[in-house]
Amino acid sequence: MLRTIRNPFGYEPIIQKKDLKGTGRKKKERANDWRSTLYRIWKLVDEQRGYLIAVLALVFVSSILALLGPILIGKIIDAHIIPMHFNGLGAKIGLLIAIYCGLSSAMYFQNYWMVGIAQQTVFRLRTGLFAHLQKLPVPFFDKRQHGELMSRLTNDIENVSQTLNSSFIQVFSSILTLTGTLAVMFYLSPLLTVLTMIIVPVMFTAMRWITRRTGLLFREQQRAVGELNGMIEETISGQRIVKAFSQEARVLEEFAQKSDRLRRTGFWAQTYSGFIPKVMNMLNNASFAIVAGVGGILALKGEGIVTVGTIVIFSEFARQFTRPLNDLANQFNTVLSAIAGAERVFKIMDEPEEKDEAKEHQGAILQGGVEFRNVSFGYAVETDGYTVDNVSFHVKAGETAAFVGATGAGKTTVMQLLARFYEADKGTILIDGIPIGELPRQTLRSQIAFVLQDPFLFEATVRENIRYGKLDATDEEVVEAAKKANAHHFISQLENGYDTVLTADGGEISQGQKQLLSIARALVADPVLLLLDEATSSIDTVTELEIQEALDRLMEGRTSFVIAHRLNTVRKADQVYVMEQGKLIESGTQEELIEQQGVYYNMLKESKV
């Protein structure tokens, strides 16, 4: 029977002893993951090799100077203080001051350079992760919370940054100090050295007991932070919906649950890691007591085995021996937390990029003829079947094709497939007779423009939002596009005109005005293929007329795919396609479909009721 680890504060148990034994996840696999992660971090750090060598050299120098100080103090006591002989004492004190000044200088410059190395490394890691996110396919983002991804870009990478800033030097310095201290201690007194080493098995036993728990807990803590950030980002983005449906209480309850999980994982992670300095201090004091007691007895015997100066040196070195162990123990927890964060970052960076192996038609200028041949696609075919099922149609270049049908019929999916956001499971999609898989995505998407039901605006000026469709567009082209989109009038009335800064959700302007800006953005892009997904569904009737006029200008001479619930917006379409449960059930001109008196005819009658 499994026994849970309990605590005195009544929090729910976080992990079980079964987990600690590695039955849920094998210990060997976890260690391999850590080694791989540390190796990848090291490869990033190693790119700063010149500065890194300088830092390591300074760490070596500072470790030597830290050893020389206590030795010189012991020599001064034996040679000058006890025999009351002061000739040459001033020179040795001056040397002692020089040693500690050199130690301080070496530590300052090693920290200064290491901060630069850490920041450059983390900059490269953050930039690499963000660049990789731009290359990932759309389905990747569909399956993950945006806030959780943001947590990896911020919290997890900052964790790595803090560890590189502090722990790298500390670990290397501690190892050098430990090695040097042990060598000098054996040279001065093997007996006292052996007595000092008695604490080592106890220390490793305690460390093993603690670190078996902290590894799991720090990973769980990072996961809890990501989930909480995702929930916060989602709630803030949908704040209007939360308030509109009076769901504040439910949101607070969900936040409290996720926050409480983070609190509990944080409690256990910090509680177990907090044992380390306490245990190390206790062992440090025990070591000091052993050295002082045994060394004092040997010095009192006066047989020259141990001198008072040697006891002073050993007392300092006993602390200097346990201090690196203490530092290593403390840094171990920091490193564990950083590894947990780095693993999450590298896991994203290991996600396969959007494949784009097509080279033959690089930079091709498309005419806009589109054909679907028996195309089928499903987001989760095994459970939900095909969202688009055996669909075939042909739209000539310059024609307007309207897709109508109930929500979930597969209309938007057709556009997603056309833009290669998803790849068809079956069948072939062709543009100008070229299979879409042979067209590089950049070539294809540079000639497509979207106008969506909920236009997205960036936190930038009106001019920059329009220019996003064509980054090298001149100011004149931006204004001309705005005029054609019927947006110039309201832009001119804004406080700073085209230089007015909009927030990310465009809260300063109406929904209709945001839509006009998105049409202007599409106009300045001058696309071959135009995809309109419910572009007027959330607009009032008066604004719809204004937008429809702008859309008519935008669609002129372009192959256009229009999705609309309001059937009056598709009357000018050359072909109308009716979809139902992923299948194309009717197609033809509006007149032909009315004559058939089928599904479209009934939809049209219902819309007039």
C-alpha cells in the first residue's frame, strides 16, 4: 500500500513514495534527461569560450588565494605570535592583505564576465526558442495554452539565467576549493583530515534522501507555474466573455485551485531543499568541534604533532572544506530547478518544424485557379472522423466561391487546408494545376490574404497595422489602401490619425472599424487569393454595407473564397458550395441552386423569414 508524504500544514499530498522510488518514471531515464539537458546548456555556454576560459582561470586563481590566506595566518601565529617574535611580521601582514585584495579583485572580474556570458547564452536560448516557435505548424499551437508557452519563454528561461549567473562559478569554485583544501589538510595532518572526513558519508546519505524528492518537486513546480500562467493569460484575454456571462466566481475558483497546487508544490520543494543548509551547518559545526577538540589535545601534549597554528589553519580549513560541500548542496537545488525549466524549453525546441521541402516552384507567381480532388481531412480522425470528407470542386482564377452551411460543416477547414495550415489526409489540392505540396509555404502564403470574423490588431500605430500586409509599403500606399477600404475617414478623425497607437485588442475603435483596417491590410498586401471567413457576421447592417463595398473592391480581379452565414453577402459569388457535416452536398450558381429547391433554397427561405 502506498503511503503519502504528509506535512504539518494540512496541504494535500503532492507525491507518493511510489513516485520517489522511480516506478512512475525510472531514475535512470531521469538522469539521462538531465545529462542531455546539461550538455545542451553547456554547448550554448561554450560559444563564449574566450570569456569562459578567462572566468575559469580567475576562479582557479581565487581558489588558490583563498587557500593561501589561512595558511599564511597559521604561519604568522606559529612564527611570530606565540614566540613573540615580530621581525618580518609587517611584511607577512602586507602579503596577507595583498592576497585578500587579489582574491576580491579576482572574484569581482569573474562575476562580471560570468554575468555577460550568462546573459548572452540566455539571449541566444530565448531567441532560438522564439524563432523556433515561428517555424512550428499551426496544430502545435492549437493543442497548447498560449500562457503556458509564454511561461517557457519567460519563467523557465529566467530560471536558467539565474543559475548561470550564480551557480556555474559557485560549482566550479567549490570543486576547486574542495580539492585544494583536502590536499593541504592531508599535508598538514593526515589524522585531523581523516577525522574531518567522518562527516562526508553522513552528508551524502542526507543529500541522497533530500535530492530524491527535490528533483520531482521542482519539475512539478515548473509545470504548475506554466499551467497557472496559461490560465491567467486565457482569462485576461477573455475578460469580456468572463464578465458577460458572470463567470467571475468560477474563474476565481479555478485560479485558486491552480494557485493552491503551485503553493503546495512550492512548499514541498522549498521545504526539502531548505533541509540542506540546516544539515550542512550542523555537520560543519560537528566537524569544527572534532578538529578543535582532538587538535587541542594533541597540541597540549607538546610532541610537535600539531601546533597551535596548525589548529587555526585546520579550524578554518574544516569550515572551508564543508563550505564548498554546503555550497554544492545549495546550488544543486538551484541547478535542479534550472534543469527542470531547461528541459521544458528544449522540449519545445525539439518539436518538429513545419516541413517545407518544396523547392521547384520557389517564388512562382500564381494566377489563383484552385482545385480540390477528393480531399479528406480530420483533426482527430480516430475519434471524430473527417471534418472535410471527400470534397471536390474547381474555382477558376479570378472567380468568387462562397461556402455556406451550418457551424461545424467544414467551411473554415477548407480555407485552412488551402493555406497549408494543415495537410490533407487524402486527396489532392492544386493551385494553377500545381499540387499544393509542391509549392513552398512562403511562396503560397505571400500571395494569400485573410479577412477574419475577429480581426487581430497589434499594439502599434494604425499605419503599422495596415503596413503589416506589406512591410515595404510606402505611406502613400497605406493611405490609398485605407481609402479603398473606407477606413480613411475614421482614421483621419483619430487623435493622431495614422500615427494613433492601438492596443492589442483595438479597444479604442469599434468592431467594424477594426474590420475595415484588416481589409486595408489585405488591400496593401495585393494578394492573388483572398480568404474571407465570416468577415461581416458580427457587424451591424449599416456598417456591413460599408464593409461590403470595401470587400467588393478587395475581391475585384482576385480569386476569393467567402464563408458567410448571411446569404445576402454571397449573391455576387460565381459559385456557391453548400457543406453539411464535412461533405459538399450542393454546388452551382445561386440561380441554379434556387431552381434545384434543395438545401440552399431552404436556407435562403429561412433567412428571409
